[in-house]
Amino acid sequence: MPSRLVHIPASSLHEPSLVLKESILKSEIPSYATLSYCWGPPSDTKRQLRTTSHRLKEFLTAIPVALMPPIMRDVVDVCRSLSIRHIWIDALCILQDDVRDWEIESAEMGEIYRHSLLTICTPSSASCLQGILGTRDNNNIRLNFKSAVHPHIMGNLVLQSIEPEASTHRSFAHQHPYLQMESSTWATRGWTFQERYLAQRILYFDRRMISFECGNGLQAENGFSRDGNPLESAETIEQFTRGHVTKHVLYQMWRESIIREHFKRQFTVIEDRLPSLSGLANTILKFTKDTFCAGFWKGDITYSLLWGLSPPENHRISLSELLSSFETSSFIAPSWSVYSRQGAWISWVVGGFGPGTDWHITAEYDNLSTNLVAEGKNQLGRLRNDSMLKISARRFALGSAHGMMLDQIESEPQPLFHIKSQALNSRIAECRLDFDPLSSTEHSDLDSLSLVLIASSCGSTDLAGSKRGPDLEAETPQSGCETCQICAKCEGCVWKKGYQSEAWQGLATLDGYEFATVMLANDGGCGRLHEPCSYCFHCQACHYGSNVSARHAWGLVIVPARSLGESVFRRVGVFTSRDDGKAGGVRLFEGKNLEQLSLA
């Protein structure tokens, strides 16, 4: 139940007013709507009607409709027409001059939107000064029609323009409402992201039509309809809360859908990036009991840390500029969090080779802990600049002293580079850097950089995802093959356990032997999904089970943060080193002891 709601009288002759949670709970808890809208540029925001500490008492008596901006007036009319007597509007229901109240309420936004009867979304409005019930965009042409065959049949023909993006969707009988919605200002703003994902039922007011969306589908005013939850990520979250999908699926959705989309959103106050996700994170946290780590989840931290950055050309900066930004810019998140960066496209792929779950990613570190200090009352919101991640891991120092050099990959867009060993005359790693070494004389200066091993993956998988190995041609079972120990709870290799089950989705044959090629469904009881490695059914074992050095390596590129103390580093890139049977993969870190590192 929100701390405050706006009460809307049935008659327009009476003014709305604020009501407090304490007084509401004395009677029946009411249904309420929520509003998702854009405040607009600073010049419009200044004219927004807002509740402050000194106006709270006044608004508990009445909120004059005449003082409301157009969007609030229209929403009050919509709620009154739908017989909804209460609505939550952030500008009115949060004390805008009270930082503590804002922090507390922003942390609860997930529950506020999730439990509302209806969320009114306003893609047609880019500002609080723009209403949603005004004149619509009308790109239709209406023609009088009279049948030449049956003269008694007459009426109108309406020709409707279709957006360019819709031309490829030949199955659309009507224009998809998302075509206008996704190009709206509302769909680009940071705070509206979680509001849409958390809402159970949404009423959209677009420039051309009204549409309604819920977990069962979407229905638009122009006749367009679609069954099923239009938001796959929202459906995944809902299915997880009901116990229908595993954490594995939830974490992957969080990385691939939630983070990627939210990362692109725009903010008037850039420090709001994490707070604007905290409501959604808090909803998931209540079910996972996991730890939220500056945009990531601790239970998925091994994958999450391995993000790569692809900044547009006009956003590429040198290493010194990147390090300077950590000291001078407004602090949002530690350098290992994607939210410490802006203006870029992110992925979990380096040079076309991503740490996918089908390569048996295994953590290569010990004693990972986070020291994330909230700046205020919202524990999932803004962080203090002394927040860190501590980890025991193996580190490989680069630089000319070790005979290493950067070698740009010409076929790839900057800043993807090879790390080349001059001694071996071979490339030992690929890295996607958060800076552009070619933007200054730094392109040959690696003396301050190190590679930190975070994870390894099954060396039986090549770039294309097919299986490889030196002994696959054996005509007889190998001696000494070890079981592929993937899951302790399953007590052994799940492939042996599930070979005969219907859960197998695909098999491949190579030299007379069968190998798993695609993901296996949840293997009863252990609560995680299992993925294929080079498991030979003839040998009943993984060929690489006894060869721990034959693994691809994944990790971070770091640089010392000398102003913060000894063994404190900042992340400045991500790398992968593929097993080549020589010096690549985890072999690169042979002889390196675990070091206690702090990542700021």
C-alpha cells in the first residue's frame, strides 16, 4: 500500500485530495491506478504541480484541478470515467523536497506499480504540460463508398498509413500500436522503464489510439490484438515468482533484456540510473533472496562481470580520460558495473565469442564479496563512491616488460584488440577495451594493465559452438575418462543421468560417436539448467574432465587505482583467451597465485 494516494471524488464538482496510508487502512484498502509519464525538460518540470513538506497539509484538504498540469487533469478524468477513486502520481505522492522520503518511496515503486489495478501510460505526451485527451494524429484518409454491384451498400473506406517499420510485418491486419509507442519520448525515459515492466495491466494513450495490455495479451482500439504477454521479460519475472522458471533463466533475462534495454534509457538526473531500477530489483529480490550488486545479481556475478562495451565513435576516449572520469564525474556505480559507463552498446560477447552457458562457465576466483554502501535510505539505489568488490583471483601483468603488445583487429570495429606475445609470436587474447588506445600515444603502452582471470569455459567448444577434441576419433572407450562433474546435487554428470529421457533436444554424430549439441531442460530436482560439453556417450564421460588446462579463459582488464591504495584497481575492459593447446586459455595464468584484489 503506497504511503499516499490521490483521492478522486465521483463528481467533478469536488476537488481531488491527498489521503495518507494510515487513514486509508482504517477502512477498506482501495484499488488504485498508477501513472507513468514524462515530466519533460527542466523548463516544464518547474511548472509541474508537486507535493512538498509545506504544501502537504494543504493537499490533504484539496488539490485544485485548476493548478494541475494538463496530463494530471486528463488522468483524473480518465480515472473518474473508469470509476477508479484513487491514483498514485509520483509528483503528488512523494514529498519532492524531502530526500529521505524520495529514497524510501522510490525503493517501493516496484510494489506500488505491481499491485495497482491499472497503470496509465502516456506515450502521446513528452511533458507534463501535454495532455493525453487532445487532438490525435490522424494519418488516415476517409473516402465515401457506394457499391456499384449492390447500390444499397454504402459507407466509408479508411486508408491508414503504416510506419516504415511495419512494412516487413506482412501478417499485420492493422497497424501495431507499438510502432508509435516505441518511438515516443516516454519509451526512452529511464523511470518509465520499470513502471511498464512492473504493471499488471496497462492502458496506453498513444498519439493515434488507445490500447490495453495485460498478461493475457494486447488489444488496440484499431482492432489489432495479440494473445500472450507482450513483454517476455515481464512474463519471465512473473513465471519465476510462481516457481515456473529457474534462477538461471531469470538471471539470463536480466542480463540480456532488462540491463540492455534499461542501459539505453535517458535521465535528467544521471544519478537516478540505479534508483530507477530499484523497484524492479526489489521485487525480484523478495523472491530470490539474492544480493543486488550495482545492477547485477551476486548469484550471477560470474557472467555479469564479463560485459563488453562498444561505444559509438564520438564517445571513444583515451585511457587517461577514462581514469579521469572516475575521479571527476558524478558517481553512479563502481567501474566493474556497466552503470559506470554511458553512451554505449553493451554485450557479453568479445570478438564474436561470448561466455554462453553452453560452454560450462566455471568461476576461477575465490572469496568474492561486495562492499556496496548506499548513499541514502534506498539500499538498492544510489551508491557511495567508496563501494567496492573484493575478490581473490589470478592476475597476469601485461606491458613491454612481458613482451606483450596490442594488435588491433582490422576486421572488427574499434576498440577490439588482440594481445600479442612477441616471444611466442602469437595472439594470446582478445580484449574489448572501455577506452581507445589509438586515440593517443597510449596504443603501445600496456605497462599499467593486467588481465584478471574470472572464469573458464569448456575447451571442447570452438568459436562456432561445435564440439572438438583430440580423442574424438577413438574407436574404443578411453581409459581414465572422468565424469563431467557439473552439478553436485545431481551427484555426477547430468548427461549420463538424462541420456534416455525426453529432455534431450538434439544429438550430433561425429566419427560414429554421439554428442550433445543443445541445452537440456531442467534435470529434475537440482533447480538449474545444464548445458552440453564434449560429452562422449561411448566413453560415458567428458573428454576434457581430466584436463583442467584445456579451457578458455575469461576475465577483466584492470588498471591500478593508485589514489585509492595498494591492490585497488579499476576495470577498463574485458578479455577472452581461447585454448589453443599452447599458451592460450587458462594456461596463460599457470604459475600465478591468487591475489586479494579490490575493484573500485
